Amino acid sequence: MVDLSRKNNNNYAIKYGCKNAPSPVTLRYVTLVIGLSGMRLKYNHDQRREYLVLTDHVGMKWMEMFQGDKDFYSAAYWDLLTGLWRAAQPMRKTDALNLMRGIKSAHTAGKYLETALASGIVVERDNPKDARSKLVELSADMRHKLDGFFDTAVSRLRATSRRVDVLGPSPEEP
């Protein structure tokens, strides 16, 4: 269940109370779409619908990386894995926990990270600079899968952009 509550800056906070939250990609844009609801619309219905087709496709490709394991169809894993991918180098385990922006509790974030470690998509090693901490990074296989996932997503994004242009006038500014 998604609970939308108003914030002072006229955007909406997303709070979800289930393990399998909505599509990771969709979550990234829910605040944007809802926050802009008072503005004059720039695109027609068919153009906006193409965005949904794009997010559905990206969500499906995300699931394919995990052979349909729905546990990884979560904003927490999206944040964790894309954050580790962006970093492109090992990071302290405590920093990796902070990548999961929608998770308030370090204990809960730790459970997500432990599941990723147990499944082998994230690997852990000693920190040579600090014996008290551990470093985590994507496994080589997961990094390779994410590289392919992003190539597919960018290709789909470009194709969607072309279809949006065909479906109606597009504003000059993004």
C-alpha cells in the first residue's frame, strides 16, 4: 500500500509499508508526477502513456535480471544496487545502508543488504584502511548484468522519446 502525505515544499513523500513496493522505476517518478499536478500539461494522453510503457518495460527487465524473484522488485534493492553500480568501487557497509533512501531503520536496511550478500549479488570484504569496517560492492556477475540492463534501458528510453515525438507536439524545454 502506498501512503502519500503532503510535505511543506508542495511535493509528496512516499511511504510504503510492504516489502514489495511498486516498481523501482515508477517510485523514482511518482513524486515528480504528483508534485507537478498543478502545472499546465505539456504532453497528450498517448505521450504520457508511452512513459508508462517505458517504466513497465524497465521493470520487466529488472525482474529478468533476478529470474523473476519478486523479492528484488523493490525500491530498496533498486537504490542499493544502482548506488553500488554508480560508485563503481567498494564502499563501506554503513555507507551502502544509506543508499536505501526509503528505509529509515539501519536495522531494516541491514536486512536488505544481508539478503543481497547471501544471494551473491553483492560481495563483502575486509576494509584494509579500517579493520573495524567491511567493504561491499557488486559481484562481477551483477555488475555485468546491470551494465546490460542499463544499455537496454537507455535504448528503450531513446526509442520512447522518438515515439513521444511522433504522437504529438513536444515542448521545446524538457
